[in-house]
Amino acid sequence: METRVRSFFLNDAGDIPNNPDLPVILYQGVFEDNLNIQAQFEQHNWTGTWTGDVYDYHHYHTNTHEVLGVTSGKATVLLGGDGGERLDLKAGDVVVLPAGTGHRKMESTEDFAVVGAYPNGSTPNLQKNDPGVRAQALSQIKNVPLPETDPVYGESGPLLEKWAK
């Protein structure tokens, strides 16, 4: 299976800030053996792992970046708010969401599951589209440190190249 890496920026959606400085990174087909996703994330210090589903409402985290690795099934996930980007994800795909990136599952197969993790095991806060917290959210997002490692490749990899300041 050939790995394809794509990155893109999301515009500020008003009620969902997204991240003005860092792109979303999608690794398509990076894992052939889906059972190794969690171990790979943890090996590269993206910890605090969990397994399950993606919420079916727009939400984001202002205090940490997040990586999602698809372990089974398929789903369409909407990133960036209602006018954002739809991603069709399948087992073996990984998506890295910079702090502030809105995400929501639109539809999925019954067997859809992901493993999620955070750099240095940070604990995410859960924000919904609330214009009342906007200024505080933007301030927090700008202060989230860059990860030291790529969740898939470790000491090198697309994340470290694309997120260099």
C-alpha cells in the first residue's frame, strides 16, 4: 500500500477557530497492519491514547494537538466547521489535527474505530462552537507547543517539516 501525505490549512470558521499557523496533515494508507498504530504513536511520545469513535458534533481542543489513526472501517469526517473539508478515511489512515481544528464524524461504517493520542500525553479540553470563548481559545491555541516528534515517523517525518516555525 502506498502512503500519500497531504497537508492543508483550514480557514477560521468564526465559531470554530481552526489553526492559522499549522496545517492538518493526512497520511493515507500509512499503516497496513492497523494493530500497530497505538504502539507507534506511543513509541513516538504521542500518548494518552484512547480507542473508539469520533464525536458526531463539531468540537476542537485549544490546549493540545491530536492524532487520529483509523484502525477499522471507513468514515467521512468534516474538518474545520460546516464550510470545511470533508475527508474520507479508511483503515490505515492517520490524520494530525493542530490545536483548534474543528472535527466531526458525518457518517461511518459500523466497524469504524480510531485510536487517538496527544503529544507528550497532554489531556485535551473539549470545546464546542461557542463564539463566547473565541478570544480565549485563539490565545490558548497560539501557546500550544510544537510536538517534538512525528506521531508516525518519530524523529523525522512530514509533521516536523510542515510544522517547522
